[in-house]
Amino acid sequence: MENKQTLRKQIALSKKQLTPQQKLESSRRIHERLMALPEFQAAQKVLLYWSLPDEVQMAELVLACSQQKTVYLPVVQGDDLVIRAFQGVDELTAGPLSSIPEPVAGSEEVTLEQVDLVVVPGVGFDRIGGRLGRGKGFYDRLFATAKGKSPFKVGVGYDCQMVDEIPRDTHDQTMDYVIWESGEVRVNRVCALFGIRYPIVAGGMVWCSGWRLAAAVSQAGGLGLIGAGSMKPDLLREHIRQCRQATQYPFGVNVPLMSPYAGDLMQVVLEERVPIVFTSAGSPKLWTTRLHEAGIKVAHVVSSAKFAIKCQEAGVDAVVAEGFEAGGHNGKEETTTLALIPHVRSCIHIPLLAAGGIANGAGMAAAMAMGAEGVQVGTRFALTQESSANEAFKELCLSLGEGDTMLSLKKLSPTRLIRNAFYDQVAAAESRGEEAEFFRELLGRGRAKLGMFDGDLQEGELEIGQVVAQINDLPNAGQVVRQMILEYNQRIRSLFPFDFND
């Protein structure tokens, strides 16, 4: 991947080859694509811009839109952009940068929440929505002012501004849509929400998901999660700081709300300014508002459409719908991923990730075909080099076949376990009709650590998903991400080899 400085030079040289007439003709074709976009047609309040000489020419579009929509312009004010109403070309004054007119001082100023759609310039864009800015971060600071939902963001650029990959860091916005003269792409909402390259999330698994795994997945373009369910607050703080040193890319923390340390863990998350939190095993109403006030994106894991709707009502940014094929704690409904995802998709409009039984690109393609916009993957990442699980546990998992895991502990919290001596004790107690308190005492406080972290394969609680039967190697996490994307693309291209028309 080229660095930013090299990309800027390459793009600048390419743009110099375009004549003013070519730029104008290209701009008009880009305008046509933009105006045909359903989101643009539906928008009533649009933030446009008066371009620099080397950017897509926008003057004609601003004037045309002002006849049908409420148009706003970004204005440089110190180190920031402010948004002011456009009142007609006669009301424009010369701006501090050559060829950028601005609304007159005193014209109406609005907040980003009042805008439906914003057209965003940039030095360059890539085909997953990454934007290369000019280095001043004006638009990044503008979008950071949004207290609620940000407007739909459309990046526009000449063909020569489209590159394979934009380096991701805090000064690269992710667009919802990118338009150039000969193409366009709708950006995946999960990627846009979390600022990641691929819509692959490594689940926050107890005793498996430390900072090494989270950093490796994020570094490879997915979203790594630190599994806080097996941590006390001080240990979580250490993992967050180690992860931040290991990767400059977004990562998050998974906090099971059933944890006795949930409140203290959340305080650490807030103090350390973690950008993304996945919650589970509790009500999303408890923390979502407070996390949002701190600028944190929130996703919640559910096992039913009913709880997905409650999540949306609570204001979460995304939902993870997990089928009971998954390892570890599951929902009492025992709904499979194949049945769960389409149902949840029909009930909510926010971004949806699928989980449970997904370990490769084929499973990812299936989930996306059913309506998911990303996947959360646990078992496959638990069995990687960076996973903090005990090596003996990993080796045992590689030997497992179909039927070697079972959903157990249903009176306490349904959990998918590997069959071992501890599982046999649980199964015998369940057949006797023991109540929840018996299982709580049987588990004690360290049974999962004993098995997955310490490596006691008989008396420990060993959590893993059904899809483990398909796994027979221990690659590094980056290889998993890359292989999933490669296989996903191959499966998508080969899905419909037959013509089923009448």
C-alpha cells in the first residue's frame, strides 16, 4: 500500500494532465451520476462546496440545486468549517482561499444534524469509501461535531483520484457512497460506521480475545475486539493501551453486561476513549446513551428479532444477530443463523451483522445474501496464532468433528460446550432436573479460565462453536481476514452460473 505522501504526488501528477475543458466535462458527468442517486434526489437540505481549481467543478451544481433544494456551503472559520446557508451567487463574497466564494458574514449558520446529505471533496478516494484529505482535517472536525446521526456522505472525484487503497487513520473519513466519472460504489454501512476496510469483526471471546488478537484483526482491515468478559478493570486498561500501541486502526471492546465488573469496565472504556463498544447479555438501554455522549459507537449482540427491535429503539448503532451455532453463551430461543438473519433484517433498519457458524468467505457470502452487512466471527479467530487461548485447548479443537459440541447449561445461561468430563457432569445434572443454583455452584468463578486459558481439558469449561468441525489449522489472524475476503469474492462471482429465467 502506498503511503499518503506518495499517493498525493501520484494523484496530483495525474490531475495536471487534465485540461480545464476535460475537468469541466468530467464534472458534468459526475453531476449526472450524483443527481441520479436516490439519496440525493430524496435530500432536501444539501451541503455542497465551491471547489478548488483541481477538484470536481461544483458551481453549476450549486446553482442548479438551489432552485429545488436548500443548499448550504462549508465555510473556513479558523481551524474549522462552519455551515452557512447559500442565498444566491450575488450574496457570495471572496473567501480566504482563491476561487472559493463564501456566504456573506451573518448568513444563517446550521448544524450538521440539519443537513440530509453532504458532498465531500478530497485529494483521493478508494473503492471502499476511504477518503484522502488535504491534511488539515477540516471535514473530520466538521463530522465530529455531529451529536446525532451524521448526514449521508458522498465523495466525488475524477477517475485519476480513485486508488486501490487509502491509508486509514484519524484524518481519513469513510464515505457512504463514492462517485467518479466512470464508476460509483455504495459503501458497506458496517465499514463506514466503524471506519474499517472489511466488514469482519472478531468477536470478543473470554480468554481468547486479548490485545494481540484484536490488534492483528484491526491491522488486517477488520475490527478486532478485546474480550472484557474475562478481565478486571485494571487488566482491561492494560490491554486497551497495548492494543493502541500495536495498531493505529480502529478497535473495540466487548463488554458482557452480565459481568459483575460491567460498570467498572465501562468506566475504563470511557476513560481510555475506546472508539467502539460491543455489548451483550443485558439491556442496551443501560449504557448506550452515555457511550454515545462520549462519541463511542455501540453495537449490541442479540439472539432474536424481538431484542433486535429493542436495541434499535435504545439507539444502538448496529446489531449483531447471533444464531445458536455459536460457541459460548447463546440465546434461549435456539434459533439458527439461517433463520435468524432474514427475520432480524425485516424488523430493523440499522446496520446488521451476522454471527454463529461463520468461519470462512462462503459463510460470509451466505450471511450477506440473507441481509447482513457484515459478520462477527468467533471460533475461527479463537483458533489463530494471536488468540490468548491455551495451546492445548486449540489443539483439542482442531481434532473435533460434527456433534462434538452441545448447547448446555440451559437453566442458567445456554452455553455451547465441548463434550468433556465437565460437560458430562452438567448433562447428568440436567437429566436429574437440577435447578439454576446447582449449576451456578458447579461452575464456580473460574471454570472457563481453567479450561480455555489454563488448559485443563477435562474439568474446564470449554466453549467453541459448531463450525469448529470445519477448522483444521492455526493461521495468524491476518491470514484469516485475507482468506475470508478472497473466498467471499470468489463465491459472490460464482453464485449464479445458471439462468433461471422462464
